[in-house]
Amino acid sequence: MLSQSLGKMAEFRFLGYLGEIFGKKRVRISLESPMKLRDILEVEFPEDRSIVLINQRVGNFDSLIRNEDKVVIMPMISGG
């Protein structure tokens, strides 16, 4: 599902330990058509403890991703 070819691509960044879960901190993917984020990712992320930004706007794992989108998935940070 993750093909890396020339042309327009969606860019993904995985921050913190989520990069370790995915196996890379950054990846560019060429999509044949818009797809839900959860269908693009090859691994499961802790959705209840992750923040998804798509083009600097809040999204989620059911958001549609298109070529040229910039997706950042980061862990929630809490503390006091």
C-alpha cells in the first residue's frame, strides 16, 4: 500500500515514540486516490493517545488523505 514513486505525494511525519512504532520518522507516499489515514498506515497507532494534523489542521484516523497533504502524527503530551 505504501508506494514511493515520483510525482505528487502525501508527506507523513511521526513524532516521538510514534516514529519508532512506524519504523521511520518521515515518509512520502503516492496515493492512487484519496484514502482514510487508517487504511494507509501499515501499523496500528494508539488512537486515543495520538494527535493527527493534516495540513496544520486537526484531523483523525478516518480523515481522507490526498497527494500533496502534509500529515503529522504526534503523541499527546500531558503533565502538570
